[in-house]
Amino acid sequence: MTTSRKKLILILIIEIIIIAVLIYRQKERARLQSQTQAQESSLDQGQIQVEEKDRNLQSQTDLMEEGEVKTLTLTDLELPLCPAVIQGKNCPDHELHEYSGFRLCYRESYELAEWVSYTLTSEELVKESSRTNDFRSDDSITTGSASPADYYKSGYDRGHLAPAADLAWSKASMSESFLMSNMTPQTPSFNRKIWMYLETQVREWAQRYGAVTVVTGPVLDKKASEYPSIGENQVAVPEYFYKVLLVKDGDSYQAIAFLIPNEGWTGTFWDYAVSVDEVEESTSLDFFAALDDRTESAVESSFLPDFWK
């Protein structure tokens, strides 16, 4: 075999080796690329699973929150929606305050509480304190509350919104019931008769059903200047008072309301029983808003006289 032929064969062998190496490298590159893609796909799938888990956890949280709404206590339902409650803070002419036995929203322009709310339980019907009669201004009202002097010789009683008898379960709650922020000008024939009889009935309902949530106050459906007023602080004299009540009845709720004129009366408080919706229309307040919409609509649109009597 000639030298030139040997060189040609050697060149062919080298070319074959080079081609084989190139083919091997190409295959290896393809294998590594496929492996990388598989790993990235696995990571993506893992991320998807994590995100799905997060969604599931959020869904469970939402369900728990929905469950909490469905198992609300009566105390959770006390606050009616007024501007201060909606905003979660005090705002002009709406000042929220909490005491040992009740909560209220004070309206400086009227020198009255727009509403007072509390839940009275059967356990709290046990009397631990006698009536204190320590009427006094409420120093916690930043703009200053009405004073006992405003009522002096006015012809109106210092009428409780949260009754002293509902707060006799402790000395502190009894004393706080005589703060002037809890008082309203009430005609004697209203305060000492029909209003007192209704307050007594509320305590009977608390005994019968174990607990009753009460929201009560004057109807303030006009500007303060349009009402008669008494005293140096110009305390507005309301024309109507309301009392809205809610009890738990097994797995459901029952509600009733009363809308009574601040004047001499005839008949009984039953003659002034109305739906909660009617009081909402008069006061522009939204009661028991924490209930789900269906339940709220059902209990507020009507009442069952036989349940309450």
C-alpha cells in the first residue's frame, strides 16, 4: 500500500471519529436540555401546587369566616350601622363610647345619644346593686354632654335609654346608667308608664329566652334646630322613641320593634309594635347588619306576635 493511500485512509478514520464525537455531543446536549426542561416543568408544577394549596387555605379561611358569621353571638349584633360604626372611628357629630353595661353613639348637635345598645342575659337579672340616682354629666364625651341642670324645672323626666334595672348586676354598671349621655327628655306620662312597662317586658323576655339584644334611642329624623330644646345645652326633645329587640330562637332569630310617641298614651305598648324595617326607615340606622342578608331580611321585615306574647 502506497504512502499516499495510507494517508488517505488515516484522514478518513479521523473524519469518522470527529463525526462520531459531534454526533455524541449533539445527543448529549439534547439529553441535558430535555432534563433541564423536565426539571423546570417539575418546578412549575410544584409552584402550581403551592399556589393551589394557598388558594385552598384561603378558601378554608373564607369558609371559617363565613362559619363565624353564621355562629354570631347576640353581643356581636348589638351595634347598628351609623356613620361612626361604618367608618370604624368617631366622625363629626357621631361619637362612640363603651361602658361596662352598654354602648352608645352620642350626637352633640342634639345633646343626646342616637342609640344605646346592650345584650341582657338571664344571669344579669340577678340584682347586685340598688338604684344609685347619681345623675351626672358624662366627662368622656369630648364635646361635653348634657347636664342634670338642663332638665331642672323643664317638665321632662331624665329618661333612661339603657334602664337602671337592666344594669343592676353590678355597682359599676348601675352607676354608669345615670350618666347624662344615657338620658333623654321624656314626658312623665311616657317615662313612668308605657316606657317603664316595655322595659319590664324586656327583662321578662331575657328570662324566657336566656338573652335579648336591645338597641334603643330617640328618633332623630330632623335637624336639631327643628326640635324643642331644654336647658343651657339645648337638649333636643324627641317626638318618638324606639326599641329594637333580637333573640336567638334555636338555630334562627326573632326580632320585634316598638315606635312610641313621647307623650301621653292610651292602650298598651303592643299597640306600637312594628317591624325593625319600619324603625330603620324612621332612624336611617341599619340594625343587626352582621346577620347574613337572607336572615336579616326575614327577621326585620315582620314579627311574630305569638312568639313574643
